[in-house]
Amino acid sequence: MAESKDCTAKSFCQRWLLAGFIGLLFTFSAYADEPDIRLNETEKAYLAKNEPIVFVSQRAYPPFEFINDDGERQGMMVELAHWIATEAGFHAQFVSTDFSTAQAQIQRGDADVLTSFFYSPRREQRFDFTQTIFEVPTAIFVRADRPDIARLQDLKGRRVATQRDDYAEEYLAETGLDTELVTTANFAEAAQVVLAGDADAMIGDEQIVLYHLYREGLNDEMKRVGEPLYTGLNAMAVIEGNQPLKSILNKGIKKAREQGTLDRLNEKWLGEMLPSARINWRDYWPHALLVIIATLWVIAWNLRLRQLVRRKTRELRHHQERLTEILHVTHTATWELNVVSGQLSVNDCWAEMLGYTPEELTHCSLSQWRLWVHPDDLAEAEQALDAHLRGQTPSYSCEFRLRHRDGHWLWVLDRGKVTSRNGQGDALKMSGTRIDISAERHAEAELRLAASVFRNAHDAILLTDSNGVIVDVNAAFTRITGFEVEEVLHTRTTLLDRLSRGQGIWQGEVKETRKNSEHYPALLTISRVDNSADRSAHFVIVFTDISSQKEYENRLEHLAYFDRLTDLPNRERLTQHLTHAMASARRHGHRVVLAYLDLDGFKEINDIYGHVLGDRVLKTISERLRSAVDSDNTVARLGGDEFVIMLPHQHSDEAMQRVISTLIQRVNQPMQLAGHELRVSASIGVACYVGHATEDNDDIEPDQFIRQADHAMYQAKQLGKNRYHIFDSAHERAVRGHHQSIARIQQALNNDEFVLFYQPKVNMHSGEVIGVEALIRWQHPDRGLLPPVAFLPDLQQHSLAIAVGEWVACTAIAQFCAWKKHGVHLPVSINIDGIHLQDAGFADWLQYTLSRYPSVEPGDIEIEVLESSALDDIHRVAEIMRHCQRFGAHFSLDDFGTGYASLAYLRYLPVGQLKIDRSFVFNMLENNEDLVMLKGVLSLAKAFQRRVIAEGVETYAHARALLALGCKYGQGYAFARPMPANEMLPWVEGFTLPDATTNPEATNSEY
């Protein structure tokens, strides 16, 4: 009956399974013609137009994509691509290459889909990525024998291998680490580079690198270090903008994830963890019970044995512990001597005392003991031991030295007694103890040394109790103070009064009195010494007589701060007094006056009568100066014949002038020295400090205050000597500002901040550009482009004008040659300062400069000299010009008519051209006087046969008027403003004169 029911149930199930299978077939057939991934019309149209879709994968990127040993294309991403093509119903074609080439094929359009590609923002600029398929960690791999690389920072300065065009290259660039990148076709080759030693480490995707290492049997030769650097988002990629194909792939990936296809691929290629086998403890409980019973039995037996042992040994252990503790606390060594055999048994403390281990002294003898004893102590120790062994003494006791294992000596106290004798009274055994007394011996030696130091010290030493009562003094105390020991013992000293309550030490200088009432300086030290034994306190007072030291310091101070000849304060002492006086002036608001005095005529006395008499003059003057001022004033000698008088409380100018006049009068008085009547006078510079900063008086330091008075003294010298001059702070600031301007111009020259602009010179009749004038400008980094008037005035009569002029000339000549090389001939005029022209080396410098440019011909470079320049020797300047003309340089007289020697310059200087100043040209149309001056200049030029060019031609009306007067050449804003060199050639090509400018009547009279 049961079998019948089973058969019936079985047949029933079979029928239902068959029916379900048939239904499934019908269902499948109904949808067989439709793909599982639903595509829209745009996606279908794309597939119809572009099939087959070409998937490009890597040859060596296992387990995602690779070529196996049989040449077959395999991997997780390859299978996923096949699955998507099947499910979406399109034809796919697969090709394989290396990673870098695969990217290039997508870019060129040779392939459609990159099957495995890490996402990054930079790559997203060239590719469109699908949704992430797998997350792949990336780590550092090194050779197994490399311990020096464990984290990313260790790669600094190393050679790092990775797959070419891999995301690792972007990652390293973003970290900013300085590494040497070694790129390979794939990660397998990168691993080989590391193993070969051509790279220190590699960065690669963990699954790919580990797959290769285990597959090739290299997993023991390389290791992964540190935590993963990043987790790559592995996806598929298409060319940027291919949205239909990207959408198809995303739909396939989504469906594969929903149906579990991605999980199955992951399990297939990466595997899954197997469940661990679980132990069934019920199968082992009988064995465990037996083990527990046996353990309990052993424990019980052990406890019983322990109770027996404790009961038998408790008393013995108690006594032994007490004895051991006593010996240990007292650091007492014990020994036992077999007198018959000479065998010596010692305990651990005895061995450790000499630096040995107990095992090393297991077999010790009396003879070995003799070797350890100091030779100087051996006889005494043996004598004491023998006396006791013979029964002459009740016990044995001796102090001697023993050699430690490391070579130093220990003082020990050895005590013992015979414990066994035979019937004849001979000693058989002897026991004893030994104590290290080295510390006590050293303490005794230190006490003896301290006592010797106390007695023989050069410094005075007093010992007092806690109340300051003197208990002892040394011999130096008597020698320094004159008091005998008996006079001060048991008396209280007042020196302890300098200690504050609770203070343990004090040190400083004091004034003391000897027995004969003489005062002397002393360096005193008080120290408290506490006795921990009886909790008492003593004080040690040490002092030294420093009278000689103080006298020596005073002599040194006098030598350092006073003039040896006049005994007046020197500069250092003056600076100190001045510092205090200026500080007081700032606090109280009064004025400090400083008079800097220099003797007029003193050098002549020194030269005629010699230094001996000169020194007597200086002494006399110093005495007069000291007597001329009050005691609160300071007279100092700075050196030579220069003196400084500081007047710290001068409230009015009248009082100050009276003092200064008195000083001059005292100095002017004649001196009768060595039979000669000698006279000198004084030039005095006066500076005032008012105690606070004002518009005319910045808050200054003492050295600057002295320099102000010094400058004023030189002004007095220049004004005729034998007078005084008060320092002018406004003039000083102007001079300082001029020096700062010169320094800034020098810096600008060094930093190449100057530039040249060029202004054309035009034939106003024909419209021809006959040349240009080089004009300097300063491209200031803060103030912008500066004209010459903003900085050239500071260079007048300064040597820096020569360096600037040389820079202008060299730059302009080089620019002329550059234009000439382009086929444009533009002669250049260069402005040269008078100080440069009169320089001794000007002609040689100009000849050498022109020789460096062979393309420069005579007349190409014209030197313009300002007519207003102050030329010291006009005849010498004329000779320099003629010398320069011999090697091709031409000269022009600039700003003609504005100077003070126009006719003389025109007569003597060999210039070929006069340049009419713009001041005459600008107002010639409205001002008859300027027109008359202009006509006069033109007449002079004609008389001296000089060519004329007018500057400042602002309008074409000026140009027509100048042509009417016979002036053919002009320069000014009517034609062009100064311009950079790069704008000149385009301007020349496009320049023409208006027809109305030409004046035919002017052609008969040209200058």
C-alpha cells in the first residue's frame, strides 16, 4: 500500500514537471525572437548602422582579460562582453592588444569599446565610462628582500614601474612625489623589471599582479607592502560622446547585476571562501572527561606532597630566611675555611663583592685568596690569621684591600673564628664574614682632604652653626682680616644677615672692614649644609679679597674709556654719557646740545714743531675746554685734533651760543710752549637733540647724533673756519634722499630696468626720415614708465652718469645694427652727459664700442652734447671730439641757445649740427621775441656753416613756419612721439607728410 502511494506521488510529480517544461518551451519560443535587453529606437538604429561592435581587450590583464597559453581570449570582462552582446542581440567582434594601444584604437575609431578601464576625471575628458563593474584595489609590490619600502612616502626618489598609461601614472603625479617612472606594456613586465633590479618597486592592481606571480611561481620572490593606495573603479569605456553605445552597455551591465551574472563571473574567476569545518564536541566528551579526572588526581597528589614538604621544612626555611635577610641587608659575605685542605667556601655575596658569579668561585682556595690581597696588606692579613689559628687571639679581625675582577681595589673588614679543633688543639675549620668598607675608607680620605683644603685654602673660610656662631676659621681668614682665631671663635657673624628666610645660598660682592679699620671689597659666598643624621644645619662662608682685581678693573676701565694723552673721555665713554643724556631728554623734554670741535692750524704745528709739541698743544686745549664748561657737561677727545663737548641742559639758543663762543675764544688764545708762541682756532659743528621726534629732527641714536655735529663742523670749515655752524636737518635729508636716489638708479641699471624709446627726425620738406634720437626711460616696477626728468637730474655731475651713458650708447648702437640688418638705415643720436664726455677714457671707450659693430659707418652714430652742460675745459673737450671724429663719430650741440656759453661752444667745439631748443620753437607762432631768437640762431648757424634741426615741433603749422625760415629738419609730436624700438619700422613704412606741409619757398635757404 505504501509502495502504491509512493508510485502515485512520484507519477504525479513527473506529470507536473513535464507540463511545466512544455509550458516553458512555449514561453521561450514566444520570446525567442526578442532580445532580453530592451533597446530603444535610437540604440537599435545605432547597432544596425555600426555592427559589428568591436571590443578591444588587453592581452595580459588576468583574470579580467587575457590570452591563455592556447591563444584563446578569456577573462571576466571578455565573458561579460559576450553576455551583453548575446542578451542585446548584436554581433560583436573581439580584438586584443596592450593597454596603451587599446586606448589609442578607441581614440582613432578602430574599436568601439574598451572592455576594462579605470575611471578618472582626466580620462573622462576623452572617454565616456559605463557604470562601475568591479572595484579593484591597487598596491605597492617590491622584491621580497627589500625591507626599506613599506609605504607611499618611501617611493620618493625611487624608480617605480607600472603599466604604460595606467591610472597609477596620474596618481603619482597628483601626490607630487619625486619618482623616476619606468613604464612597461603590462603588469607582468613591470614585475619582471622589479625582479631584475631595474626598478625599486611597482604599483599595480592587486588581483592582476598576484595572478601573475602565483601563475609564474614568483610569489616567494615578491611581496605586497602597505595598505592599498586606492581602489580602481573598473568599467567599460567608449569614445566621448557615443551615448547610444554607452546606454546599451549600461543596460547590459545592469541586467547582469540583477540576474546574478556578475556574481557568477566573480565566483568563477576569483573564487569564494569555503565554509570552515565545524568540530562536533559531543564526539570527544568521553576523552575530555578522562583528561579532567586525571588532572584532578595529579593536582590532589601534588597538594598532598606539598603539605608534607611544608611541614618538614617550615622551621628550617624560617631560620634560613632570617639569616639570608640579615646578610643581604648588611651586604655581608660569609666564608668557611677548611684549614687542613685550604679549601675556601664562599656565599653569593662574597663572589659578587669581587665581581664574580657564584659558579666561578665554587672551587676556591686559601692560596687564591692570597693572590687577591693587595701586596702591601698581605703580610698583616696573614699574621692576624695565623695568630688566631694558633690560638693566640680569641678571634680574627683585619682590614685589607682585595682586587676586584675589573682591577680596582676594595677595602674589606674580614672577621672570623675557628669552629673546630682536633685533640691536639690544631684548627680544622674556621668560619667568618666579610664586609665592604670601601665607602667608609673613601669618606675618611675625603674628610682628610677637606680638612687639608680648609687649612690651606687661599680664600677665607668660616664655619658657623645654624645661629651664625663661628665654630672654626682657617688661616686665610686671619691673613685677610687680621683677626686671630681666638678673637672670633664663639662669636656671631653678621654675614648671615644677607640670607633671606629659607634661602640656602647667597653670592655677591660686599664691602668688609679689616681689624685695622681698612675697608676692602670681597666676593662672598654663603652655603647652608644640612646634617641629615641629627637634622642640624651649619653654614660655610667663603670670601676672597678682590682689592687687587678691582684696582686692575678700574685701570682697564680707565684705559678703555679715557684718552691716554689728555685724560678726557673717549668716544666709547662719550657714547655712554650721550645715551643717558638723550634718554633723560626724552623723559623730561629738555634739550641736549653737541658741539663737535676741530682745531684749525694744528696740522701745521705738528708738521713744523713735531708730535711732542703737538701733544702739548692738545693737552693745553683740553684743559681750556674743560675749564670753559660746567662740571655736568662732558668734554671728550675723539682722536687727533677733534673734540666733542656735550651740553645736556641747554634750554635756550642764547645760552648755547654763549657757551660755543666761549669755547672758540678759549681755543683762540695764544700758547707759550717751548719758547714758541702758538695759535690755533676752532671750527665747531653744533647739533641739537630735543628729546622727541619732530618734522626736522627724527628720533636718532647717539652715533647719528655725533655724525650730525660732525657734518655741521665740516660746513663751518667750508665757510672759512674759526666759526660754528648749526646742523640743518632738512639739508641732511635732501643729501640722504639724493644718495638713496643714486643707489636706486644703480640698482635699476643692475636689474635691467631701463629701456630706450626712439623719436624720428624728419626732413620737413621731403618727408624723409633722416634718423632717430635715443631717449632713455625707466620701467620702474612700482611707479610704471618714468620719463628722464624723473631721474636724470639726480645723475648730474655724478660718476653713475657715465655708466648710464655707456648703457644707452651700447643699446642704441645694437638697435641701429638690428634695423640695418632688416634693410632700414636709421642713424641714431645719443645724448652724452658733460661729465661722461670729459672722462679721460671716453674716446677710447667709444672707439672700442664702435669697433664691436663693423656695420656702423661714419655718420651713423651722432653724439649729442647739451649746450647747457658745464664743460670745465672747452679746449680739451674740443680735442676729444676731433679724436672721435677721426674714427667716424659725429657731434651735435643740443638745446642750443639755452646755455651760458653758446657762442664759445659754437666757436671752439667741432660740432656738425645745432639743435634748436624746444622753448624757442613752441611759442614762435605767438611770441615775436621767440621768433626773433629763432631767426638769430638760424643766422648764427648759417654764419658758422652748421646744419640746424628744430626740436619740439608740435604741429604742422610749426613745421610750415620753420620751413619758411629756412629750417629744413625737425623733430617733435607733429610727426611722432617717442616710441619703443619694435614700433619704429612699421611707423617708418607708413609715414607720409601732408601735402600742405611742403613749402617750396623754403628750398632756397636751408640750414
